[in-house]
Amino acid sequence: MNEEIKRLEDMMQQMQSFMDALVKYYKNTLTREVVFAGMIIKKSLDILDSLEYALRKYNITVQISLLRLLCDNCLAIQSVIELGLKQVMDMIQNNERVNNYMVSEEQNMSDGYLKRLVDDTYPGFGRVYKFACDSVHFSKHAMATTFLKDKDDTITPHVDVGNKELKDALIANNGSIITVSKIILDMLKKVCIPNW
């Protein structure tokens, strides 16, 4: 697990370095780009920090829930790609929700709509998003982590914190977390730095 924790720490450092470079690029002024990126980076860093704790505790339930929150950052950035930074920042200032914006007479800018757009640019994102959404709700996954099967096929309840027996799944999920984090950075570069 130490290697996986190191990957999370490295990603947190990359995000912090990006934010530092962005602030320097805009000469320490609070442009829309700096404020928007700051919101996304802060939320991402808080999530990654909590993911590190979840990984240490083998807490796959929390890990997947936080992966879903991390995916939301991609949707927020995609809304800026679609509507422009000024409009999204104005909507945030006015406590308006992007998903109330109508793309057409029949389509609002829903999470599903934004997810498809992100997936068009970053194939595989939609699969990770769906996995995280499905796992957040009570599902087969929730049942599977609540009971253990012994060698003699006896099933016993397992409600202690963490699932050490799911170490491989935790590591695989951590790979998805790193991938989504890289997507966030790539999207922010495109939105916040002209001619990236």
C-alpha cells in the first residue's frame, strides 16, 4: 500500500504545483481562471487527502464514494468548456445550478450529459463514473463488502471498518483515482491557460 499512498501524495504535489504555476502565470491576481482552478484544486486536494486515509484503512466504501466526488470536478470543468468561464462563475455567484441550463428544448446540462462529453475527450471516464455512481448506492458491491466467506463456505457478517481482503480492488480503484486526477489537471490547463 505504501506505493499507492506515494502515488496519491505525488498527485497532490502535482496539483499544488499546477496551482502555484497558474497563480504565477496570472501575476498573483485573482482572475476568474485562478479562482475557478483554485476551487477545483482545493476540492481535489481535500478529496485526495481523504482518499489517502481511506487507503490506509482499507476503506473501499469511502474510497469509491470519494472517487465519485472527484469525478464531479471533471463535470464542473466540462460545464466551463461548454458555457464559458464567465457564465459559469456568474452562475456560481448567483447560486444557480449548471444542470438547470437548457442545452436544447429537451436536454438540460445534466451530470449524464456532461459525463458523455468528458468521455468523448477522455475515453473510459464514463465507465469510471458509472462504476463510482453504482457503488455509492446500496448495491451488490455493498452486499459483497458486508459479508465474508470462509474457506468452508461459511458466510459471516463483516461490519468492521475496512476490507483488507479487497486490497487488489483498492489498488485498482487507486489507479482510477490517479487517472481522474490527471484528467482534472489536463482539463484545467485547457480552460485556464490560453493556447495550452
